[in-house]
Amino acid sequence: MTADETLLARWKEGDREAGMTLISRHYDAITRFFQTKAAREADDLVQRTFLACSEAASRYSGGGTFRAFLFGIARNVLYEHIRRDIRAGKHTDFHALSVADVHPGVSTQAARRAESRFLLRALQLIPIESQIIVELYYWEELSVGELAEALDIPPGTAKSRLHRARQQLKEALEQVPEEASDPRSARLLLAEWLEKLEGHDAMPVR
């Protein structure tokens, strides 16, 4: 398989096929990123992200991974969208503002299983920046170093923010009401996630 960085270099030189291969490779991940935070506008935001990527390709130095570079662009696209979408005068501190604050009636129906909706509802209650950190680390399996690249912060800061995000998610999971349709699966998911999060407390930077 051709490396992302090689495909990007070819794309920068005008190789359209290389660009399409790169987009196809990461399309699902970027779609997941937006569906948990702006589901109704996800398709448009995905398109904006890859357009911004093509425009920013010349600034990619190759010092980090392409995935981190791309998720950093997606984060910027999301924040720009929320700033435009949010009510005039409302505070836009993404370390405090959650998806549930921006869209109080946000739906979790994209997650078909009851336990997945339970987890997604908890994620949407924590600050958006923390939600991004948790999803990129656990779902997309970015390393702490890649998180630092995507968030444009030092690795030590990324590690401390990940620790804080885990704590926030643990608290949110304990507050989300169980679904009457299948409370057993919700409780099981909570137990599994708390165990997984606690198991990473002594996590090294990788």
C-alpha cells in the first residue's frame, strides 16, 4: 500500500488519482468525526475538510503523520462551523462547550445499538475538545504524539488533556439515564468503559 505521505506529495504535484486514493482511504474516519458532533451537516463538513486539505497540502512538512494533519484540519472546520452556527453572543470556549450545549436536542439515532447510543450521549455531554480527544485516541487510535500534532499542542499537554477527558467521560457515563429497552447492555458498556479508561491512567506517551 502506498504511504499517505507519498500520495499527498503526488497530489501536491497535480496527481488527481493520488488525491482520490487518499480521500477514499480516510473518508470513513472523517465522516465518523463529524457524525458524532454535527450529524445533519456531516456530509458538507467532510467535503470542506478535504477541500481545505487540498489547499493546505503545500504546508504539510512531513514532520508528523498525515492522519494527524487531516484530523487537525477537520477540527478547525468543525470549530469554524460551530462559531457560525451558534447563537450570537454565546460563549465558544470549546474546552467548556459541549455538543449538547450547541444542539440541545441532538440525536443519537445514528448509533443503532442501545449501548452505542448510551456512549454517544455521554460523549456529547462533555466539552467538545474533550470529545474530540477521546474519539481520536480510542476510536481512531491516534497516539498521544499524533493527538499533539492534531491539536497543535505539546505531547505533555495532550497527555494531560486526555487524562482530563477520560475523567469527564467517566462522570458523564454515570449521569446518562439508561435506556428502558435494554438497561443491562448500558450498564455493561459503562462497566467496560470505566475499566478501559482506568486501565490507561498510567499510560505512557506513544
